[in-house]
Amino acid sequence: MATSTDRPFLYSEAERRRRDASPWTLVQGVLAPLQFAVFLLSLALVSRTLATGEGVALANASVVAKTFALYAIMVTGSLWEKAVFGRYLFAPAFYWEDVVSMGVLALHTAYLAALATGALGTTGLMCLALSAYATYLVNAGQFLLKLRAARLQAPAYAMGAAR
């Protein structure tokens, strides 16, 4: 199985053109900071609930909102990956980001299931949310590193195009 280290650049010339032309690139650029803002608000509400026992309904609602933001970015991200790389998930350039994303999705979905079934009490739910959020932060960091790599490679693409 190929990994991103087998590639000299994050994107081939054709992939970069498809990335730049895809409307999903803009959608991802809007949804990612929006999801992060929802995460920050929810993190504060979940932390408050854990610390004080207050605001349980608001904390739960915020985790649900964060989860739906995650689902939106995952669906549109899959469409972006298909447009750029020709596959919905696990393109070599984003393989490990997608693997961790599956864990993030699983934890957020487990939260929804536990909330819906009453399988966990408030503390258990809030701890599950924090686990999902910790994994989300790792995943967000992965994507930020890829964004940085793409920006660092941009001058090399320009130089290649000038030849």
C-alpha cells in the first residue's frame, strides 16, 4: 500500500489543478474553521458541566452540534477527495488522516448512541465527548500539517510550471 512518503509532492500537478478547481475545496475551507469554533464552544460547555454539574442539556446539545458539523465536513471531505484523487477515502496522500478521521467519527457516533440510549450518565457522556475531542484535535493537527506542506510546496509547483 502506498503512503504519502512515496510521493515527492502532496499533490501531482493534475491533482493540484483538480483541487484548485473543486468547489469542495472552498466548502472545506469554510467548514473546517466553523467546526473548530463549534468545538471550542462545546469544549467550554462540556468542561463547565464536568466541573460544576450545571448546563447538562446545553453541553449535550453542543456535542450533538459538533457531531453534525463533523459529519458535514466528513461527507464533503469525501466528495473533495473523490474530485481530487479519484477515491472517496484513503487516497495515499491523506491515508493516515482518513484513518484517524474514522476514529473521530466512531467516538462522536458512540456519544450520540450513548446519549440516545441513556447508556452513560452525565460524567460518562462528558468524558466520552472529551475523548472524541482529543482525537479530533489530533486529526485537525494532521490536516493543518498537510495544509502547511501544500503551501510549502506551492513555490516548487510554480517553478516547475515556469520551466
